[in-house]
Amino acid sequence: MIQIRKNVAVSDTGFLFNPMTGDSFSVNPIGQEIIRAYQKGKSEEEILEEILEAYRVDRSTAEKDLLDFKNMLANYKLID
């Protein structure tokens, strides 16, 4: 299960701050939804299903975009 690191501050407006590195990031509304889902402990499959229900996107595109987003979070050391 993927978790946003506990020391990473996440605002309601999609602003993320990593105090370990001093880096800050902002994400779009879909990114905010994904981060909230990770914080709630949802699985990637659950998140994928929510995206598919909420947006007009095919499964392969949603899977690729979710993987890309997860990799970005990992590269910036925002997830465990």
C-alpha cells in the first residue's frame, strides 16, 4: 500500500511541502483526489476505479497516468 509520508504537509488546495528537502509542489484537482485516496489507504485499483467512474477516460490511459503520478511522487520522495 502506498502512503504519503507523514512529514509531508498536504493542503486542501493541492499544495505539498516536504520539510526534509524544503521542496514544495502543487497538484491539479485529480492529483488532489489521488493524494486524498492514498491518505485514506485506498489501493491503486480502488483509485483507478474512482477515476474511471468520475472522468471520461479509457482504462489504459488512466492506468498509465496513475502510474506516472505515483512515480513522480516516488521521485520526489513524497511516498513510502
